[in-house]
Amino acid sequence: MKNVDRAAGAVKTGEYLLYIILHISPHRRPGLHSSLSLNFWLVKSEPDKYGWHHFTEQARAVWDGVRNYQARNNLKAMQLGDQVLFYHSITSPGVVGLAKVVREAYQDPTAPDDPRWVVVELEPVMALEKPVSLAQIKAEPLLANLSLIRQSRLSVMPVRPNEFELILAMGRE
């Protein structure tokens, strides 16, 4: 996997879990505050408007413009250190990279007079060695309940830990 988190050093295939343990926020590490746990998410973006290459060039993004209540609630649930799959929609749909939450929900600056809408900030962690296409995801029985398949129009969604790990493994094959 290509490392895009310059401060973290190289991340090699097979070292992903160690990477998470070393780089999640200290207040999320097991044993320090055991009631807190790492969550997993998927965010969708159109690659022509804001693709993985835009994201890695910026090195940090405010995830704004979300105007769906369920997606907004998912943004509100994100916590520092949560891991996020970056999904290209529309053209060549598939998971292309991994990001992390670096700032929790706050007022969406694109809607300053409307307190209903929030944003989070994300930083890229690494690109997948190979994208995991929507067709591959749909063909995998263990991903049949993934929100991406069941609620295809939702732009921000939770991912179960086993689904997250499987998608990452598929991106390494």
C-alpha cells in the first residue's frame, strides 16, 4: 500500500493493524479508556469532483456539503482516530483508499446559518494497492449486508469491523 501519511512513516502490506494501534488517538487506545472503541466508516465522492488524488494532494479535507439526515448523523458519530474507507462513486465505483478522522463534527461552513449540518475533517492514510470495485463487493457474500449495497445513495455510512478488514484484504490481493 502506498503511504500518504508522511508523518507516520512507511506502511507496508500486513502491517495495517499495527499502524492502527500506533496511530489512533491516545484516548482511544485499549486500556486507557476502554469504553471508547474504534469505529469504521465509508465515505463516497465523485472522482471527477473530489477524488482520491485531490484528497492526497490536500493532505486534509473538510467533509462538507452533506445534506442527508442519516449521513449527517453518521458524521456526528465519527470520533477522532476512526478509520474511513474512501469510495469513488459514479465512474469506476470502488474503494480506493483509507483515511482517518482528525477532527470531530462541527458546524458546516458551507451552511453557517443552518445548525442542522455538520462536517468532519479527514486525512488520507494510504491508497489501496488495487481498488476494490463495487462489482467485487457485490460478489462477496460476506459483504451482502454492507450499507453500500443496501442503501446505495447514502454518502456516509458505518462499516462493521469484519467488513472493513475484508475490504482492505481485497485491496491487497
